[in-house]
Amino acid sequence: MVDEAVEVAAPVGGWHEATVSDVTHPSRHGVQLRLDVPDRVTHLPGQHYVVRLVAPDGYVAQRSYSVASAPSDPLVELYVERLREGEVSTFLADAVEPGDRLTVRGPIGGWFVWHGTEPMLGAGGGSGVVPLVSMLRHAVALGSEDLVRFAVSGRTLLQLPYAAELRSAGALVALTREPSPWGRPPGRLTAAELVPLLEGRDRYYVVGSQTFAEGMSEMLVGLGAPVDRVRVERFGPSG
């Protein structure tokens, strides 16, 4: 996850040995991990954790994954997209089982956070929807669902994590390579679809691939969203 903006103050946690409480494979494209993190610092929606793996020969690999759970959740939920050449993601998706222990650090990140008080619009592409799910769940826990609106996009339904949960919360769901189960034909999110979602919003969160993030943020600004109220997080495979 990358963003050039300077982060603002937010909770920061250190390294912990987390226990894997639950493992769910919603599709072959990724895995949901529920972690019991001892003495964890409560996160803000939009923050992430680093997962570090150490091989028997001492080789270390680590990657960052956004938190999907609400701050009030006693467990930390991460969604890991399984990348074909991903040395960390393939292990987490294929090998990790309940009871395993993982070295994690978090929460981390202060720029792309939602405090649960500002009316917001979240736009996410692919696995970029994960931090938006944390925002949604936080709003539900607060009884403030009216503060959140979402427009999300994926190639197919199976490649869009948490699609049903987001749709149940009123999200606009676009699939680019197949019709959606909710009647929308294949295609990218359009400016015309976003217009009614902007009314009354004070913050805008855009997260996804480089292409998605740039195109969506430009679209929002073109529709009148103030540049200083648009926060962007870019996802992509690590080298």
C-alpha cells in the first residue's frame, strides 16, 4: 500500500505473535484470516497490519494487509488476495490453519483513516474494498450507517471480496467482466452513477490499483469533490 501524503496522528501498534483463530476461503482468489492479537492497540478503519514470515534459512518476507474488522471486534480480520507469484500471500492462503501463530505488526497508517464521524464516500476496486469494509462495520457498530456510502468494482463477483456484505449495505457494485447479480450490466463505474452518491459527503476514500485509484480520484474531483478531501490509497503486488 502506497501513498505519498504525510500521515496524520493515529494509533500505532508494535510487533506481536498473533494466533490464527479462523481461516475462511471465500474463493480461490483469497483468504480471510481472523487473528487474536494479544494486547493489541485498537485500530481505526483504514489502517493495516504487516505480516512477517521467516523461513528456516533465515530469509524474511513481509507484506501489508488492510484490516477488514471493526475496531470493536475482539479479533483482527485480514483479507489476503492470493497472488500467483506472491511468496507471502500464497503461504497465507494455502498453508495457514487455525491455531497457527503469525508475527504481525499493527495497526499502522494515519492518512487513510475514518474516525466514524464524517459523512463519507468510499470507492474501492478489487481487494481495495477491504478497508472500506472496516469503515462499514464501524458505522454499523456505531449505529451510523447513514454516514457511509460505497461504490465498488471488481472483474467478477468471485474476485470482489465482501461483495454481498457491501451490496446489503446499499453499495453500488460494478463488475467489469460479467453482469452483476443485482442487474447491472458489465462495465466500469461511471460519473453518472457517482453523482447521486456525492450529495452531503465530507470525505472521499479511494482505494485500489494504480489505474483505478487515479481514474476514480480524477473522476470525483471532476464531479466537484474538493481535492483536499479526497484520500487515496494504492494497492499492488510487492516486488
